[in-house]
Amino acid sequence: MNTEGMTPNEIRKRGIEALSKALGPIGMVRFLQQFDAGTGDYTAERKQWLQDLKLEDVIDEIKRRRKKPGTRTAGR
């Protein structure tokens, strides 16, 4: 199929039809849900979450978790 002369809407429609045919309607929806971009500004939110975090605190938390029995990193 030559898609060169097709508009983005035509390509999208054909793609959804192909997915529906190959995966069924529920499989098509599940596939499309994997590409949800979400909302918000992760970079700005991350800066806010980490603004008071100090490197020493991160190192101390890693050491604490490594000493805790039953964790994957214990004993390494």
C-alpha cells in the first residue's frame, strides 16, 4: 500500500482498522493505551520533589537498604 499521498487522518484510520482486524477491538484498545502520553510536566515536578534532597541522604538510604535483611541488595 502506498501511503505517500494519504493524509495523516487517512493513515490513522487505516492503522486503527488494521490493528482492530489483527488484534480485535479490545486488543486494539489495549495496544493504543500503551502510548498514552499522560499529563503534567515531569521535569518541573521532579525538580520540586528533589529540591530538598541531598546526596548524603541518598547515600545513607542506599546503605540502610543494603543492610536490611530480605532485600535484593543485602550482603552486596
